[in-house]
Amino acid sequence: MRQLDAEVLGFVNAVGMLRVVATLMLVPQLPELMEYLEPAVDHWQRMPFAGGMNN
């Protein structure tokens, strides 16, 4: 099995969090979404800025 590239993993995680943030825009129209997004938002708030990406 190949070794994980920490930079690529950080980028992929940042993109995933961006998807969550973008989905938050739909919460006013679909309030039940917040129930599913809340754990990801809580995690995102505890993460370093931009998922810890340096550049």
C-alpha cells in the first residue's frame, strides 16, 4: 500500500470542509440539513485555518 502524502490529504480534507460550508447556504431552505452538518461544522471550527495548509 502506498504512503499517504500529508499535503494531499490536507488539501482533500480542506475541500471536504469547503463542501460543508457551501452546503450551509442551503440550510435556510432545508433546515433539517443543519442536523447532519453540525458535527462537520464543529470539527471545522476546531481545525487550523485552511486545514493547516501552509501555502
